[in-house]
Amino acid sequence: MTATLQLGPTPRILFLSSEPQAMQAQLQGRQLSRVQAGALRDDVSTDEITPVRIMSHYDDRLARFPYTGYTTADGARPIAPGAVQAGGFRVTVAGRRYGKGSSREHSPAAEKLAGVRLVIADSFERIYRQNADNIGLFTSTDLALVERIRRGEAITVDELVAGRDALAAAILRSGGLLRFGQQHLLGAPVIAGSARDPSPDRALTLFEKIVQRHLLTTPVTSAAPQPGEGCFVHADWRFIHEYYTGMAAHMLHATLGKPLRLHAPASILVFEDHTSYTEESPAHLAAGLVPNMQAMCQAQRDFAGCYGLREYRTPTEAEAPAASASGQQAGISHAMMAEHHALPGQLLAGTDSHTPHSGALGCVAFGVGTTDMANAFVTGAVRLTMQPVLRVELEGALPAGLAAKDVVLHLLQLPAIQAGGGVGKVFEFGGAVVRALSTDERATLTNMTAELGGLTGIVEPDAETVRFLKERRGVDCVIAPWMRSDPGAAYSEVLRVDCSKLQTMVAAPGDPGHGIAIENLPTPVRIDIAYGGSCTAGKRQDFDQYHAVLEWGLANGWRVPAHVQLFLQYGTTAVRDYCVDRGYDRVFAQAGARMLQPSCGACANCGPGSSVQARQVTVSAVNRNFPGRSGPGQVWLASPATVVASALAGELVSFEGLRRRTANEH
């Protein structure tokens, strides 16, 4: 008998429409047709499906919160807590690039717990769809299903998995990854690819070589997976942070009982990196969620303690002096991986979409969801869908004053990327510009592969990589001859950018893809908050830029206006100590910046630097400006230099623009 998706006799369909009236009609009980629903929203982010303020929930309570951050064309948020459950919706329909952004599995989990059984969209982001597979939530890009469901037709599981890779189909048929893993991965013969003679019969990219050396042979996957096929790999490092650990522990103990037998626990790292400033977070204070956040952190501490896992905790401001004196290291997880753990040729999996940060060192690093990590904890196998490699040739030379952030904001506004051309791809960055960049700047490129829609980003290791590892970590690294893409390796596309023609970029509120050259802004943009920090912009070289601009500004008569708040937040404690050793802290204090200990902070709406009113405008060096992500105000993205130049001017301006103003005034 053919299995069918259980939707009920008259399933309700929720169209995520751009039109406020259509959303209100559906929430008031009216079932619309596809035509009546109007324009479907593209780029629905996981921040909108499950806003960060409710991510302290990691169990059945999530059922109340799907789509509570969803915005319509007029900026309204029509979906209240409990509305999806109360409406009895079984199917959700949306436009392109559904589920972009964070790797949070809370989003598909909230949908499924609220009663949604199928999400239909023009296209999906990789991590969201994989997370949905892993918990048994069906997804489809077949919009013709909508009318069939409205007519009451039965939809078979065979139809829903048709066109998916064999591994995804098998996981869905099993009811999710944990069940699948128990059936097929525990005790299964697995042989790391490094144990085989790689001897390929074709030219390979660096990504393919690293995966090959980490590939696991299982009874249910191919020994030579092609793009689009699923496989399992061994990870040199698996890491998780506090927003995911409680959920992972909950599902593992509920499924497998206690105690668990973890696979290779010495290669599991645990980070408390989002919540250092929870008690100052406007979003969490306003919603009364501080106790929940504390309980979430405690759940991680309990899990790490129970299983003897290595744990990094960022010190509070009160703890910072003692922690610094003792040499305690901490910070944002993926930044810490590059500073302390990742090495060329390794493979890393972490529960954060910005895990590709470490790809700057020539390793494969990618984000996964909670179930993926939970399964990897107990089986050692990390799920990966092989993806084509897109080569990005950054040619020419960057104009003075431009940074890697300007390059990424340029890439994000290209029509091909806007249309989803980077979704799921591996971005291999090369060319004269990349060779000239420091590892910190390369990390900005690979980190923001997440915004480009990719699986990961990677840079071939070279003399700069060797320098970085020796200087930062005291590691004498030898780059093996195989650690490069072969001449003649196949790429899905080669994207060439003449960087000599680039200008200082910003991204307008709502999406990192809203890029515009700052000189082309039609009207001045007054700012209220300037925020420099996060994994993307909390590195040493980022702070070199903050310091250089502020030092110049102070020397030339500029001061941060009274109406502007300036926040600078270190990415790791090593960056903080570097700044103090170089005397940067004196300039930052003179500029009136509030200095913040390492944490994801305002980037994830978890601390000072977040807006508190819708009228506020922020210029931020973070990687995302989705609606509501850093508070209710509007967020412009910019490079570190542009952020602090704008802070001094009180409006959006490049450092070069600020210098021109100074010259003209004199």
C-alpha cells in the first residue's frame, strides 16, 4: 500500500503573502486560492519563522511560535503566538529562497509542532531543507500540489520524495535522521576516506579532495557521491552552542535514553557564545525571557558536564579582568575554531550557519542543524549533500580603503546571486585579490558564504595561512601538495569580479542583498546606532580598521554626536587582548565607544547595540539585516571602516567621504 501524507479531509493552506489583507483573511478563517493570496513572499528567513527571542524554547512549547516574526509588504507582523495552531494550518506556501539565514532547527520544528506537515516553495535554502528532512517535515518545490491539496486529493510520499537525492528520501521515509541513524549508522562498517588510495581518475577541487578524505562508507550511501547526492563524512571537529545543546540533549535522551554513548567526545566542543549580555538584551527583557535563557544555558552546562565535553564560556564584564589575567580564552564559536582549532585540510561541522568562517584556512567547514549534530554526537557521521563548486575569481586590486566586506556586499547584489544562483554551492575564492588578503579578511568572505546561500566557502591555503597559524597559534604548518584544486577541475560556474572598479558598499535594511554603493545613496541617512563586532567583524584586522578611523577622526576634530551610540564588541578574548596590548582601548574610550566582551550580541538581538524602537537606524558591521534580527529598527550593513566613519559623521558615510568633508571644511 502506497503511503500518503496525512493532511486531513479539508487541510488548511497558509499562503505567506506579501499582502497584509490576504494574511488577515487567512488568519480570520478564510481559505484563499493561490490567485487570491496574491504575491508570495520571497526570502522568508528563519529569523522570521522563529525570531531569536523565542529560541530559548527547545521542546513542544515551540508550537506556539512559527512565523511570529513574519513581515508583510507594509512591515506588519500579522501572525501572533498560537495563531498557526489555532488556524489548523497543515500546509505552508511561499516564494523563493525559503528558510534563508540561520541554521536554527527551531524553525521547521516549530512548524511541525504547530501542525504543519508540508512546506511548498519555489526554492529552499540548504540548511533549512536539510533540517526539515531530519525531523520528518516534508518540503516540495512543486507548486502544482497546492490546487490538488485544495481539491482534497491524496498526496503520496513517493511524489514528495521524487527528485530528492536517495539519502534525503530514505531519511524522510524513516521519519527523520535519528531513527535513520539508529537503523543504518550505529555499528555500520565505516571507513574514512583517508584510509583509501585517493588516486582520482579526474581533476578535483580542494573541496572534493577534503570530502574524499573524510568520506564514510556506509550501507546506504554511494562510495563516490556526485553533486546532489547525499553522503556521510567524518568531522575532525564537531561544535555546538547554547541555542542548540538543550534541544539536542532533549531529543537524544527522549529517543535513546540516558546515559548516551557519545562518539569521540574529545572532538566535540561546546560554546556559550550568544548569551553573555542576555540580562541587557531588550528583546529578552521585554518578553520576560531572561529566566528561559538562563535555563537554556544551564541545560548546555549540564550536558557538557555529564559527558565531560570541553566547554568555552565567554566571561561577563565583571568576570573579564580575572579571566584575562588567567589566560582564559573564549569567544564566538566559529571565530574560536579559526583561532584555536581548525587546520588546512580538515572538515568541521558546527551548529551555526557561519561555520564556513574557518574555510579561510583551507578546510571544509559547514553549518548543520540540531538533529544533524545530535546524530553526529552518537554515530560520528555528519550528513552532507555533495554540491557543485562555484569559483569566484577576484581580479585586479582593491581600491584603498575597501575591505572584504565591500566585496561580499557587491557579490550579494549581483542578479545571479539574487536569483539563488549560489544556493547550496561551494564558493571557492581565488584570484589576485584573495592572495593579497589577510586570513582575517579571507574569513569575512568565507563567513558570509551563508548570506550568499552556499554550503561553504573555501580559500586554498598558502604562505599567508602558514603565517597566520604560526603568529596566532604557534603552529608550524606545512601545506601539503594536495591542498589545492587541480588544474582542469570542474566548476559549475566561474564568477569573475574586477575589484579595481568596486566602491564602498552598504546594504539597505531588510536583506544583505540590498547592496548599493554608498556614493549612490539618493538622500543622506541619519543614524542612531553604530555597531562594530560579531564573528564577521570582530577580528583583529576589523579592530585595526575601527582604531585607524577613530584615531584619525579624533585627530581631525570629529566626535561621535550626542544622538549616536557607538558599540564595539570583540569576537574573541584574544582579539580583546590584542587591542589592549596595542593601546587601542584608549582611543576607543576617547571616542566614547562602549566596549563589549566577546559575544554574538546585537547581531542576534542578544545584547547592547540592538535597536529598541522602530524609528531607530543602525549601521552595523554584522552579516545579516533581516527584519527584526537586531531589534525593531532598520539596519544598514557596512564594513568596519564605514561603521565608525558613519558614527563620527552621524550619518552613513565612507571613511574616504569623511576625509573629503574634512578637506573641504579646511
